[in-house]
Amino acid sequence: MGEISKQGSVSTSGTILYTGSSGGALMTKILSIRFNNPGAYDLKLEKLDYATSTTNTIYDLSLSAGDTLTDNFTYALNLGDQLIATASITGTTYYVYGIDYAVNG
């Protein structure tokens, strides 16, 4: 079991926040995601299900200038599943925190 901590910028064409089971883990749980932008922006979060090749929109929100969105919903990602964020303008930052569960523990 290992902790995940990742941060960066969200692209207007989509950014993969995390891919499930990276580094040989059996399952990944994303426990918290935070987004921020100093300007007003639209934000979409999607989950790609690798096994079925389907993408589902989790939310699609319009946020005011300076809004910080903290998402504490737990997302379970199996091998190859992805969480993908898309912002309407540049300058949107993200932070992801979670846990990779190892095959043997």
C-alpha cells in the first residue's frame, strides 16, 4: 500500500489526473481532489472505465473566479481506469491524494 500525491495544471483539452493501478497495484482509491483557478471557469471530471472503454461524466460545473472545489468522494480505479479533468480556461490547478493497494498487501 502506498500513498499517492500528484499536482499540476488542468488542460483545456483534458488532463489525466491518475490512472488506476499504476506501479503494479491491485487497486487505486482516490480520496481527495482539489481544483482552483483565479478566473471564472468550467470544470468537467470524467472517469474512463478501461474494461468497457466507456467514459462517464462525474460532474460538469461552472465556478466563479477564485473558487476552490474540494472533492472528497472516494473513486475506486481498477487497472487502466482513469480520472480525466478538463477546464474551460488555462490556469486551473489540481491536487490529487489517494492510495495504491499492492497486489500482496
